[in-house]
Amino acid sequence: MASSSSLNTQEAIDLNDAPSVMQVPTAMLEVWRPYFLFPSGPVKVTNSVMLNGVTATAVAAGLCTPEDEKVLAWRTDPQIINDSMTLTIQCIASVSNMGRLLHVRNHEVRAVRSQVTILQRLLKESKKKVGEIKEENKRLKVLVDSCANDLVIRSTEQSKTIVELQKHRKV
């Protein structure tokens, strides 16, 4: 296994430079994770943990840290089997817990989706109502403008009438 310090001394990776598939050798494409090693080389994408015990062992061995290797070196076979069972149970519990969390998250997502659907419907209804109110406002503006014009005409006529009445009184 490569340590993190040896990874840091390697050439820096430019994240903005994504090589095309044509530039990557086909042997590199087949390697799944270079740190999971068979005795004959790295685990490839075509290997199966489910169908091949050697692949499962290589992947499991790749998951052990140097500290784990030190701990396992002093254990007897029954202790290692018990530790393996304990780790398996912990993994199953973790996966089960993750499944429950995903189930809860799924229900939360469904609830949010239904709320979004309701809010979209309300938004659509509100936009329709706003359109209706704008149309009503246009009609009312026309009515108010018409009334205002009528009042101006009447006011002008009244002013003329008042002026004529005042002229008649003076005479």
C-alpha cells in the first residue's frame, strides 16, 4: 500500500486538465483501485468481490491500515475470526443504519416534492388571480377616466353657466 506521504511527493495533479479517454492507456482503464492488490497485480474493474473470494480478500486486505496489520499480527486465528465477525456486524449495522437514514430522507424528499407541487399550484392560481385583477384594474381605470372626463365637461359647462348668470345679474 502507498502511504499518503508518497502520494504527496508525486507529480501534482491539475484538476482543470481532464485527459481524454484516448490518452489513457487501456491497461489503466481496467484497474479499479491500484491499492487493492492481488498477488498478480491490482484489482481490475472486471473482478467481482461477490463472485470471487480472492478478489474479496484482496479488497479486504486493501482496507486494512498499517495499524490494523500490527493489531492483527498478535492475534490468534480464533481472535481474528471473532474480530472479523465483529467488523462484519459493525459494517452490517452501519449499512442498516444508512438504509434507515436513506429511507427517512426518501420520505422527506417525497414530502418536499408534494409541498413543491402544492406551492406550484398556488403560484399558478395566484398568477391567474393577479392577471384577473390587472384586467379589472384596466376596466376600472377606463371607467374612472370616463367619469373624470364627464366631470371636466360638466364643470366647464357649470363655469360657463355661472359666468352667464353673473352677466345677467349685472345687467
